[in-house]
Amino acid sequence: MYTINFIKSQTRLIVWLILFLPVTNLAGQTQKYFFDNYSVKQGLSEQKVYTLLQDSKDYIWLGTANGLSRFDGKKIENFTSGDNLAAGGVKSITEDSLGYIWFGHLNGGITRYDGQKFEQVSFDSLKLTGDVTGIVQIKNQLWFTSSNEGAIQVDYPVRDLQHMKAKLFRGKEGLSDQVFGATKLRDGSLICVTAVGLKKYNNEEKKFEGFRMPHMTTYFSTSCLFEDSHKNLWFGTYNGGVYKYIMSESRMEYYDLIRMCVASNFVFCINEDNQGRIWIGTWGGGIALFDGDKFRKFNSGDGLIPTNIYKIIEDVEGNILIADRDNGLTIYKGDASNTIIEKEILPNPNVNAICEDLTGGVWFGTNSGISRYYPGGEKKTLFFNKINNAISDDIRFIKLDKEGNIWIGSNDGGVIMYNVKTSRFEAQPYINSTIYKDGKVRGMEIDKNNNLWIGTSDGVAEGTINGQNFKRYNSMDSVIIAEISALYCDPEGDMWIGIEKIGGKLPGVIKFNSVAKDFKRIPALSGILAKTLVMDKKGILWIGTSEGLKAFGNDSVIFTITQKDGLLSNNINLLSTGDDGSIYIGTNNGLNRYFPETKRMFSYTERNGFTGIETK
């Protein structure tokens, strides 16, 4: 049985997905956001994650209460003192300008990773006992902050890891013994969050000074500081919400998170994503997201399990990574997944086709006819079927032409068209006379010239919409073709035709060149049964098969992606491209999202909101 999930990007509708699953009662879930979680069950050594970093090689490093973990998108590696890490959990992580990664530990330990091995670090004249709460590089200086020993300055690059020459800054140098974190501003300034307020380092006088913006609260202590891309300063407080100092206007704004329906005003971390949105992690209230106009909350009622947030970062693909006290690593992929199963919307849970029309209505083709649904409930859902509208009940394809009319292919009644001007279905006896006698539509596409292509049990029918020039091809490039398995019109207007048998033998793919007006077999794809096809912005043709995903370019199969590479299944039924260059891959075990540039693979399954298991 099928239900519908649709993925919304942060700006627009990307793809509707047909999912195969037993229908369950999902009332109340349609507005949830779904978060993927990696904890002990997925290989993480410890549930408590203090901090996160994505390095220059795209690895995700997680500082945990038990040591260190590294995540490559597929598997998690754990490191402890047995790997030459300093003792204790990891509280802070940074990567320096030479690519070395530094780890600050609980109880004062420091470790450096050179890309091959871990090395423990020692100072020449002091020993830290407090947690290393921050590590910051500013030009030729490396700073370490401590919960007990203030801040330590080291010349950079470091020549001797076992005897680093250190300069200590504590209370008498204008700082404090207790430093809870450090921030580097865009102008190169170092600001420390301390037990006695914010402190800024004066490089000329070699000491720290108080740092406070006009109209900043003195009642609530500052817990964190962040500078956004507009050079505005955001101050998180202990139980006092968030303050934002707008530099260009020299004024302060205040946000009471509790009034924004967030359960806590204790702000632990602040960060900005690539869209300029501000993510605020709280202690006890989950996450608040500010888009410049309004706040949105994320908590258990919205699909987010963590409530005590230590750290929020954005990875190179735009996913939001969340570290918290109790739940390991949580990933928000930037998409909302909504599930549609209500009988008021779908006449039958077996959905075979989806199409969005020019008015925003979404057409669902099912085994019991068609429904037209408007997201948001703006208009009443309409139903069309054999009894009331003289159309087939077994709908397989729905396509939109340039005039906004809807073309429908069925499993037993050929082709019919819905005229949007008259709001009526119109029979197509002429077109159907060119289809094989069984009336079964096995594929349907509308090309850039508004020509309708119909895959049949015995070749392809093609012609101009509203024209009298339809013809059926059961011989292409001098060979007989049989059942059509897929039709796809690429961005250049060329048609790719998946065929179950070419010349009565092997499956393969034939391409129709829209300029030369001829059909050509693709030798490199001989023996490949294409179930679905899509082309990305770089001109790579992606082919979904029962043996994995194949990338085709320059007249050859470039590579094949299988379960060994992270696919949930080798049986692929659906492909679609995202605006960010990613490929959505529907399999019989769930949905994958693949980023060709970085070769990163992500999975969407029941764990992160896809209540079904099979995309069709």
C-alpha cells in the first residue's frame, strides 16, 4: 500500500515521492520536521556530544564525554587514549591554517592530529587542570581557554609539541580564571566568555579588557557570543534570552525566547547557516531558528528529540548538525517531510503518478482514479473516476503540457486529456489508435516542443499535441523494440528510451536526437534495463536499475553506485534532481540523496520521517 511523502527544500518544492508502506494513523504528524540521529546504536561511543567540527576534508569530528568520534557520512570511527589521545572527553575542536586539528579535553589535556596520527601536547611551564573550553587561532597566535586557568597564548606555528612556550592570562591580566569559551570576530579580535563577563584581548597592551555593547543587559550573564555575516553581534545569556547588537544602526534588539514559544531562555550556542538564518541552541528548550522576520521552534513536538544543546554547525551540504547532552549527533537535512494518507485526499492508497499543475494543485493517479489536492486546504480536493467521469480507474502517468493541460496515461484505457479551460476530460481516439491494442501505457513524456511520447507494450507512439501526426515506432535504429521500461526527456530536448528487449534479445537504451530527428542505440548501455532516468546540470545521465545507480557520460558508463556505496537498495524505482545538484534516489528500502560533487550519500528512512520503505 502506498502513501505520499513530499520533500520541501528551504525555498521551494523539489520532489514528490510515492512511498510503499502499510498505512498507519499519522494524525498530527503532517507538520513535523524530521531529524536523523546517530547515537550508540549507530556506533557512537558516547551519547553526550560536547562539540562538532567539519574539517577541510569533510570529516565530521565529534567531541564526546568518552573521547573522540569521526563520521564520514557512512560510518563512525571512535578514538580514545588507546589511539594516543590525551585522557578525558573532548570539549573543544578547531582546525588551524595548516590543516592540523586540535582537541581540548576535560581536565586539561590537549591533542593534535596531523592527518595520520594523534599526538599529545604539553606546555613548557604550566599544566592545565581545568577543561579546555576553547581553541582559537588568530594569525600567528594559538589561544587555549580553560575553565580553571584562564587563557594560554602560544606562538604559531608550533615547533615543539612537548614543550610549547606558553603565556598565561588570568585575573591580574584583566581576564578571569574561569573562561567558558572564546570567539574570533571578523576583525581578528579575540573575545572570551568568562565568569566576570566578556573580555576582549588588547594586542597592543597585551592584556584583556571588558567588552560590552551599549544597552547590553547587566542583569543576565552572557553565556555565548556570535558574529553574523552582517557583523551583527548576538549574545546568548543565562536565562535571559538573546540580545542582538545591530552594528550598522548602533542599536540593540532583545528576543525573549519563551515568548517565542521556546521552553527555555538559557542560550548555550548560536550559529548562522548559508541562508543567513540564525540557529539558537538552548538548555532545556531545544532549538530556536530566526529567519530575519520570525522565530520557529524545534522541540520534541516538532520532531527534535534533543533539548539540551551544546553545539550547532552547518556542514558543506547545508545540513544542520546538532550536539547535545543525551542523544549523540542529530542531523537536520533542511527538508520537511509531510505524509499524506487521508481518505479525504487519496481515493486509493495505491498511488502511481503525481503531477503539480500551474495553479498549485497536485494530481494523484491511483488504482481508483484521480484526486486533485491543494496543499494547505485552500481549495476542496476533487476526485475523478470511471463512474463519474468516464476515465480509467487504473492511472499510471500524469503529465503537464505547455498549455497547462493534464495528460493521463492508464493501464487499460490508453490516453485521455484534462482541458483546464473547460475543466473537462477529453477522449483521445486518434492518439489511442496509434497505441498497441492492449491500451496499456508503459511510459509517458512531453518534450520541449510539446510533443507527447507514449511508451507501449510494442514500441513508442509520438506526435504533436493537438496535431494529427502521431505515429508508432516499433523499429528504431534498424532493430525491433518491444516493451518500453522508461521514457525521459533531457534538458536539451532529447528523448531517452528504456527498452526491455531490443531486437528480441537484451534490454538497453535508445536515444532520440531532437535536432537530427533520428534514433540511435547506446552501445555502452546494452544489457542495462533502465527503470528510471534523469540528467543533472552537468549533463550526466543517471540510470536507475535493479542493480544499482549508473552514471553515464561521454558515451560510457562512468561508474555504478550500489549498496556497498551507501544505497539502501540496488533496486531503484525513482530518480529526481535537486536544485543543489543532489540526486534523489527512490529504492525499495527507502530514499537516498547523493551529492556527486563530494560523493556523499544520505539516507531517508523511517528513522528520519519516511514512514514507508519503498519509493515507486
